[in-house]
Amino acid sequence: MAAAHLSDIFNFVAVSDTLGTAGQPTAAQLDAVQGAGYTVVINLATGTTPRDLSNEAELWKARDIDYIHIPVIWDNPTAENLAQFFHAMDANQGKKCFVHCIANMRVSAFVYLYRVLKQGTPEAEARTMMNRLWEPNAVWQHFIEDALAG
């Protein structure tokens, strides 16, 4: 079997040299994340879908990769979830972070907000990256607008 590559992971996006986002990697794709030098994984999926890896925390630990799980309910993202994500990102500045959920929709919205609100990335630039993956539905657009309004 050929080795997995980051590009094999569903909806993988290299946001920068130190930030990659994607949908849920398979167990076989975790080595590609490790091989690319990521040292921190942040998972925004709930851990309750068939695509989730039930033992994901242990799989990353076995690879000596820090794992942070912030379960974000798809139809109810909260300001607390976003604050936890911002804290995790701030605490791991300077480290190579891989952030995933199931399809890179939750993640793309959270990363969009982080880039705009915390890193000062121009809104249009950050939104273009998010919109390559999806156009946020009403729930997520409302969440985004509330976060931007502060």
C-alpha cells in the first residue's frame, strides 16, 4: 500500500507553513500529518459520527503529537467553542498545527475568524479561503456575524 499524502486527506488546505486544515483523516492518513511535521492537532468534530476515529487521541499520542479536542455541534456552534479554539491556537503559536473536523467546514469558519480577529488578516482574503470549501449556511453565517460584531 502506498504511503498517504496530505493531499489525500478530505478537503486538506495548507493555510500557511504552520497551519493546515482538513476534514477527518483516516487512521492510515495520520502518518502523513506526522510526516509533514505537524506537532499539534486540534479536532473540532464531536466524536459521534461514523467518520470519527473513536481512539483518535491515543493514535496521536502514539505519534508524539499533542491533541486538543473541542467538540463543536454542527448546528449549534457557540462563542465558548470559539474562545476555546482561540485559546488553543494562541497557546500553540510557533508550532505546526493541523486542525480538522469532518469536512473542513467548522474548521474553515473557525480559522477564518481566527485569522481576521486575532491575526489581522484582511476579511476578504480570509473569506476567500473559507469559501473555496463552502458557503456558510444560515446557522454558521449568523455565528460568524456575531463573532465579528464582538
